[in-house]
Amino acid sequence: MAVPLEERTVALAARQHGVITRGQLIDLGMSAAAIGRRLKSGRFRPLHGGVYLVGPLEADCAADMAAVLAGGPAAVLSHTSALRLWGLVRVDRPHPVHVTVPGNGRSRRPGIAFHRVRDLADDERTAIKGVPVTTPARTIVDAAGMLGRREVELALATAERKGLIGSDELAALPNRYSHRRGMAILRALLREQAGPHFTRSEAERKCLDLLRAGGLPTPHANVAIGPYELDLLWPEEGVAIEIDGWKHHSSRPRFEGDRRKDTWLRGRGIDVIRLSWRQITRQGTATVVQVGQTLALARMRRVLAADRSRTPAPSPTVGPDARRDKERRRSG
């Protein structure tokens, strides 16, 4: 028994987040007149030219899916729109919706920014919840040309933490997309990730040079405290420095381990300052000020604590009744 046209229409729209195209409706056997009647009655709601929402409620991914469908069969969600769908940034849905179209696809639609490319390889496209989308690596490369350094850094860290992109794939990005806009930011971040990750002693040396140049006292290096080893420590002040690369943000076990370490040290009177490679090499003045202020506050707290320990406790106040009792005991 043939499935009624209405049921087939609803079933297809349901697989596409409530969205369907005019071409799909015609392929299902719906006439142009029948489409027109449904548009007039409100059962179909136009989202883009030839793309309709079936029913009154719009699903969370309906706008993304509608934009992709408007771009044609080879289109995929991309750039910051894909970044949001992958959960690599916490922002509202970008407007317009960004869609990449290989070959000679659509170029203009209200509410959609089409990005035309010569080709999109199979390993650059996938799907999330049924929405065609660029892969995480390609998404970050595309979005890097639209975002600031901080946003790209967070997207990279989040992608690694979620297991969406591996180290080998990251390392290959500069060569594969050498001329893409935004690659300068990605190259710089990848260099920073490699720097402190492979040369901890170099990071410590640069940090020590920075502290000396700023006139701060030289800390002890690689000090064992309980089960931990601290990169740099001022034992008298109870202040330590731990040096991290951006990659440390991407590992949940390492992040949680660092928090446990900081809590353990804080319970023993040691404040931990965490510095990134960028803070040491590119934000030297601000870093010296931060460390200097922390040391000064630590010294002040210790001086105040020492003063309180040396101040004798006040004698208890003796009232008139207590004095009379004392005199009676003496006379007795």
C-alpha cells in the first residue's frame, strides 16, 4: 500500500529539522498548485526561495539546514556557523548563516553568506544531526579569517578537548591551507603550542630573564613540594609560577589535575600564578606587574600575620566585685 503524500512530506521534513525544498516536494509528487495552497494556508512557511518550513514550530537547526538546502545539494554549513554547530564557540547563531558551495553554486540569498570554492574534498565535509557541515579542521581554518586570536585559540583548545581534531591533523594545517586567510593566527598558535610543550627549560629560562629584567627577586626553579614539582617558587613569600602552553587548556585530565595541584598548594599557604608562553614572550610588562603585585601582597600578609603573633593578648578586665573577693581572700 502506497504511503500517502502528506505522510511522506512530513517524514522527509522531519529528517531535515522540519525543512523541505520545492524540488523535493515535486519529486515526492506534489504539484505546484498544491504547494501554493499549503503556502497560502500557512502549512508551509517560506524560509528562503524554494525552501519551506513544514508546520508552525522551528527546530533548533532549522535555520542552518534551510540555508544549506538553499545552497544546493553540494552545499555545507561552514565558517562561524559551523563553529557554533560543532560547539566550538558559545555564541548565538551567526547572521547571516555561512554556507560553503563547491563549484558554481548560489551566490546571493537574503540571510545567507555563500562562500564559493573550487572544490571541497571528502575529508573536509561531514554531517552533524543530519546537517551537512565542514569538518572541525576545515571549520577552524575558515573561521580563523573572521575571528580574533583569542576566539581561534579557544576553538582549537575545545576541538582537542572534545577529540574532534588530532595533533597530526593540526600540524598539517599550515601546509594544506598555506594561503588561506587567517593562517597567520593559526601558525602562531601552533608554534606557541610546540614551544613550551617541547622545551620546558626554555620557557623557564625566558620567564626567569623576564623577572630579572623587571627587577623582581629570582625564584628557585624546579622545587619539589610534597607530591608536586613547581616550575618557580619564592619560598619566603609563598608564591609559585607554573608555565603552561595553550594546549594545556585542551586536556580535561590535565586541567583537572592542575586544579587539584593548585588547591593542595593553596592549603599549604602557596599561591600559584599560571603563565602562558604568550604572557611570557609577548605580554612581558603586564606579566611582571602581575607577579610583582602578587609578591608584594604576599609579603604584606606575612608581615601582618607576624605582627599579630608577637602582640601580647590583652589582660582581662577586673571588675569591682572581683577586687573585693580578692581582698577578702588576702585578709582571711
